[in-house]
Amino acid sequence: MAGLRERKKAQTRQRIAAVAWQLFAERGFEAVTVNEIAEAAEVAKATLFAYFPTKESLALQGVGDDDLAGIVTRRPAGQSPLEALRAHFRALAAGPMTGLDPEALVTRIRVIFDSPALSAAANALLYQQRQQLAEALKAEAVATGEEGGERDTGEPDAGGQGEMTAALMAAQISASLVTLQEAFFRRLADGTSPDDARQRLAEDVELAFSLLADGLETHTAHRATPSRN
């Protein structure tokens, strides 16, 4: 019986989301009210809010959902934070994309970009994700006694370098991941097949994490060296 209730809840949630996205695509996010979504989905307004606390949360499902901090803190022993993140996104890019509807996905992205409220809410979610990653990286440095974490005396680093290092690392990682997603969505919007887009994404993941691991100078040094005849 419990299983049946859960399936019905999942179906209701999916119906509300599908109806909402149809309305958003037709009229834009701001022009659609919660009452209209509830009426079109044939549920009470209170029922809609039980599944989606705000209209923004309904539209931003999946945005900022990657638990970057959790990937770092739960990684296997002997694996660095960057290696753990690389392995996660490498597996994600290599995984099957069955059921992916490129047109629906691109529509969602356009609705978000066209709405100042949604764009701001999406940026807030990504910022929160980045801050959580920074906290995980900072805690890692403190726990292992790395430079910029805590000194051997047990006193906090007066210069705050540990916090700044973690913040900069998180910012670079987060910016790279957002760029990967944007490139993936852009290819789908341009008509690239899901399989080809996934292959390109896998290549981009390797490039992004190589840049993060090795630094920009390693990848651009040969361009700065003039050729000799």
C-alpha cells in the first residue's frame, strides 16, 4: 500500500511539473500564476505547494543538485578532492542518456535565461553549491593540517589563506562545471544528437579537469614559445 501511495505522489509531482513547464514555455515564467498551474494540473493550490514550496523551485528542478561537497567528503581514501570530482563527472558523461528530450531541455534553459527572477534564483542555487564546496575544502585542509588550514600550533591561520584557498578552488571548479553544462546545452540547441553531445561532454570533462589539475600555464606554455626556423 505504501508503494502505491509513493507512485501516486510521484505521478502527481510529474503531472504538476509537466503542466507548469508547458505553461512557462508558452507564456514565460512571470506570466504564469501558481493558481493557473494548480488548475491546469487539477490539484489544489495547497497540494501544489506540498510538492513545490515556491514557483521558482518548480521551475529550477535539477539546478545546483550536484552534491559537490558530498562528493569531496565521501570520496575513497587516497583520492584527492579533484580526483573524486573528476571521476564523478567522467562517469556522468559516460552514462546513458536514455529518455533525454533535447527539445524540452533546451526549452527549460531558454525559459530560465529569459526570466530575470529565475536567472537570479538559479545563480543563488549555484552560489550555495559553490559555498558548500568551499566549506568542504576548507575543512579538508584543516583536518589534514595543510598549509592554509591550521598551523602545527593549533592556531588558525591569521592570514586567512586556508579560507581563501578553498574559496578560490571552489570558484574555479564551479565555473568550469557551469561552462561544461552551458556547452552541452548549446550543442543540443544547435541540433547535435544526444550521443554526440555526450561524447563531446566527456572530452570537455577531461580538458576541464586537466586544466584544473595542471594549471593554465602547462596547457598554454607551448603557445608562448616562438617557433625556431
